Amino acid sequence: MTALLSIGEFATVTHLSVKTLRHYHDVGLLEPEHVDRHTGYRYYAATQIPRAQVVRRFRDLDMPVRDIVALLGADVDRRAALLTEHLARLERRLAATTGAVGSLQRLLAPAPRPEVVFRDEPARTVTAVTGHVDGDDVLRWYAAAMAEIDAAVAAAGARPAGPPGGHYDNALFTHGAGRMTVFVPTDRPVRAGRVAPLELPARELALTVHHGAHDDIDVTYGTLGAHLTEHALRVDGPVHETYLVGPRDTGDAAAWRTEIGWPVFTTRPG
């Protein structure tokens, strides 16, 4: 049997929660590749990731689930007409949907896959803040934690020794809340309030780089997840993100580069 992703793994690579995936299965929008008849566990193929991403874009554009079911089941002409009508309504009502429209257009005309590489990451000590975070609060929590780190580093007379990063437990994606760590490598240990040194263990990472704003970073996540599935590799720890170039460096979102890494191990003998 072709390697499949569990519903939790599929939720992580598509940024659709387990609850949402179960609902989409129930309404016939996104059915699993396989359902274990004994346990009821759902499993998905890597080839279903693009469809899940398109569905997610339509939901980002406030299209009702029933309309997405009709659109994906329609012929090409009717699909184009339905899509055009809905986008016209959104553009009249919400100028803020421009970014989501652009993301959808990129998905429907996908670019070549980003390169995936493997790297042995040595153990290192960083200056970090860790907490349990609700998924809806990730951006605010990240900004506050990084501001605390910056202030603590400056007060201690320390210097950054590399780009900032974050580790995100899979539960953040699969259940909407989980453990989150943000950090900055520094030239000396720093302690202040909840800011503290953190030892990151040595890991083998599968890595790819997302270019541009984070509105469609899930597409790059999907690429990495598909690559790992195709090569019989499984995730062995939280998602690693390193902000090689980000909002702290430039206001030009097109110049941002975010390295996404997962600790991996093989499931195929040899």
C-alpha cells in the first residue's frame, strides 16, 4: 500500500484541523484515501494535499462549504463561472481579501516545488521563551515574546548570533493549541523573567525554504509533507522555523525567507 498520512499528520501539513477534516469527510468535500474499518481511523494520500489547500483557500475567501462541493464537482465552464461570481462579490465587499485571492491564484497555477534538503543540526543553546499558546493567539504571542527577548538581550549587553526561530508542536495545527517556543541565538546566556537559555538537541532535519509573505506558507508545508511521505520519512518532533529574512529585517514581504524544518526518521528498512 502507498504510504499514507494519518489525519493528524495531514492536519499539520495542510493547516486544517482534525475537527475540520472530519467535517469535510462527513459532507463529502474531502474524503480520506482510506478508513480503517476496525478503528475508524482516517488516512490521507499525499496527492490529496493540493485539493485540501484549494479547499482551505476557498474557505479563507468565505465560500460556504456547500458551494465548494458544487464548484469542485462542476464542469470547467460552470466552475469558472461560480468562481468568478464569488470573487466579484468578495472584491466588492472586502478589500482585505486581496491577499487570499492571490494565494488561491498561485495554488491554481503552482510553481515548481521548492528544494528539500537534509541537514544534521548540532546541539546549541539559544535565548528563548516557551509557552502553551492558543492557535488564534500565535501572532500576538510571538510578537510579545520576541519583544521580551530583544529587551532582555539588549539589557544584558549580549548580541544575536544568528537568525531568530521558533519550534511549534503539532498540536498547534491539529488541535488549535499547543506548546510554542521562540528564540534568538546569542553570544552569551541571558535570563530575565520568562526569557531563559534553552538547549536545543542535535537533530536531523528535512528542510525547505518558503519565499515571501506567510499568507500561503501552508503550501510550502504541504510540499515538505508530501516529500517526506513519498520518501517514507516520518516527523519526529515539532516543526522548526528559522526566519532567515523576515519582518524584523525588511518591510518588503516579497524578500522574506523562512526555513521550515522537521526532525525526521525513516520508516523504510535500509
